[in-house]
Amino acid sequence: MMIRKPLLASVFVAPAVAAAAFVAPALAQQIAPAPVVTPTAAAPGDAGLSVTVSDDSAWVSLGIDIPGFATNADVPTAASAGSTAQLGRAIAEVITGDLKNNGLFKPVGPDQLPGVPFIQVTQPDFPAWSARGAEMLVHGSVQAAGNGTLTITCILYDASLHQQLVKASWEMTPADWRRSAHKCADTVYARLSGESPFFDSRIAYIAETGPKNHRMKRLAIMDSDGANHRFITTGQAMALTPRFSPDYKSILYLSYLNGSPRIYVYNVETASQRLVAETRNPTFAPRWSPDGRSILYSMAIAGNTNIYRVSATGGTSQQLTDTPGINIGGSFSPDGKKIVFESDRSGSQQIYVMNADGTDQHRISFFGGKSATPEWSPRGDQIAFTHIAGNLRIAVMSVEGGHFRNLTDSWQDEAPTWAPNGRIIQFFRTEKGSGKSTVWQVDLTGRNERRLPTPVDGSDPAWGPIRE
């Protein structure tokens, strides 16, 4: 896809970092207050509303009208969504869904709004939109080029101030039309929230089918909203704990064939894979380093499980932990200098941090219950993990172990993974009794929880970085 740079303002991009482990119930804990979001004044010379995320304020629902994108000529396209006019409506629907699902905005989509003539894309009828109660307005257009590509334009206006806030344009093939919608949603989200975007990203997960005692587990990928779903592996070998590489070209995952564990890197572009490591012992949770040059994994030998580091191209592994019991998990800090992991060396599962070379190992979780499957935020400021205290809940804490908060309160929620902007956490939920597993998301307030649609049961989700 060819992408033109935004014409006004910039879209923030955050790096992303690359957990299934053993969990068991313990004692119940109290849920601390959740962080929230409030509107703030725009910076001098920067018209319009800005929204800042903080830990001691309150979420707001900002009304945004998103009519169907207009076209200068309604012509057929090679896209499954149809002509340029039909694409314009479909793009607006995807943008509406993206902004609605993140919980910060309250958009009104094309189904509830009048159409917009092409000339009004750049010259909105502000009084008419203000009369409808619009605070913000997203206009856009879809234009077909002679070479078969499309030009998608997205403009955000402050309806009350009658001002353009940001404008961006992308040139792409018709097959990539959904990416333009996600990028427009990213542009709007970044401009109004001041946060890095995350809609134009993909998710890998384990697709599960079959009875509980004989589950088929396949590697699958999809867009951040569940669209463009496809299975990667056939299910002949069990696939577990996938993670996208920092450059998005590959997926790291663990495979068990006839009881033999193997760590593979699957190339998404070429649909080929290569073996990184094959062990004769139980192996768990491979994870990328932020630079993509090395891989962490855990391996059990003679009753003890320790964390190892190996080059992404394979070779001799370096052992990083050496204590009795279970050391497992492993997630790098965004700068690659530290690793967070879980260990039962104190007598129960708890969260520890060490330097990337294995030195200075120290415990950071001291709030009761057990703690497992830690994942470092791509922002570097928090660690998400599974809190085991009666039920299994998704929780977060600071990198020093303070400011502990449960975000969910279901029977069994586990294996958190961060959105590229570090503001939404994805996890999987297991239903009591049926054992059915589903993929869910929750924001850092803990108030906006939603299920992500998948064609079959899903576990071990992994959110990839923002796409270029």
C-alpha cells in the first residue's frame, strides 16, 4: 500500500513489544480505582479540543458525526465492498466502529446521517451539522485513479469552531480499503486524544476447535477489529503463544508435534517458516526482543524451569535464570534493557524483573494472591499480568510494583497483551463449565470491556505493532 504523509498535523506512532503459564486460584483482593480521561484545552495556536489520558480524572464521550465518504464519480472498483460510493459508506462504517469500540468517543455513523455532496467534503455546512448537535465532524472522499488505485482522503473538523483540525490522504489498491478506514480512525484518535494510534494493526491468536480433551489449536491472524481473518497453520501440530516480530514480517510461535516442542518463526509475507530451536524438554512462551535479534523462551529440565535467550537465527542458548522451581514468561522492556518474568522461587507465582543479561533478579509483586504472565507495556510505564486471587483477573502495576489495579473481574481472564499505544489490553477469557475461550479487550480504566469476534474459540492473543 502506498501511503501519503498527512497533510496537516502528525500521527503519533509508538513502538510495540513482543504468555501462557501455569495459574491457580488464591485469595481475593480489592480492586483499586481505575484511571480515566478528561478533556483539556488545546495548545496555543492549535484549535479544537484535546483529550489527555491521566490516572485521576474521568472519561468523556465526545460526539463525532461520520457520514459516508463522498466520491467525485461513482465508478466500479476491484474491492469487495463495491463502487467508490459504496466504499465511501463502508469506510465510514469501519471508522465509526473503531472509534466507538475504544470507549473514548461516541460517534454517529453513516446509517444515521445524511449524505455529503463531494464539494462539501472540504467545505462543510457547519451550521447544519451544529444544528444536529455535532461536536466533531469527519468528512472524507474516495476517488478512483486511472491506474486502478484509490485515493482516500480523511478530514477532521471542529464543528463548533468551524475549523479543520487534521487532514490525511492515502493512495492504495482497492483491496486495502479497510486499512484506509483504520488509518483515518487512527488520525482522528491521535488528534483528539493526544495518544498514539492503534487501529491499523493486526492480532495473532490461537484458534481452538474440537472437544476439551482433544483441542485443535491453530495459529490465526486478523485485523484489530476482527476482519480479514485467516488461519496460518493446519492444526496437524499444536500451536501456542504467538507474537508478531517488531518489523511485522514474522510471527514467533511454539509448536508441539508428537510431544516434541519447536520454536518457529513464520514469515507472513512468504507464507514460509523456519525452525529456531527444537528441544527435548517442555518449552514455553517464546518472546521477541525489541530489536528482533533474539528470542526468550522457558524450558523445563529435571523438574526446574528456567528462562533462556537464543539468537533469532538459532544457535546456542544462554541461560538467564538458575533457581529451583519455575521461572517462566519473559517480556522485554521497550528499550531492551530489562526483562519481566514470573517465578515461584518465593513459594508462589510472583512477578520478577531482571537485567537483560540475567543479573539483578528481584521481586516486584507484593500485593497478595499470585501473579503470572507479565507483559511490559510498549510505553514502558506499566506491566500487565494475570492476578490469581480466587478468580483470574487482568491487572496492571507500575514497573516498580506499585499502583496495582485489577481491570477485569470474571472467572478466568489471562494472558494479557498490549495494544501498540499501551492504552488497551487484550486477553482471553475461559467460561466456567464449558471451557469455551474467547478473545477480549479492556482499556486502562477497566470500564470499556468488549469481546473481539472470532470464527472459533480463541486464546493466547498477541497484538502486533502499528503498521507502516
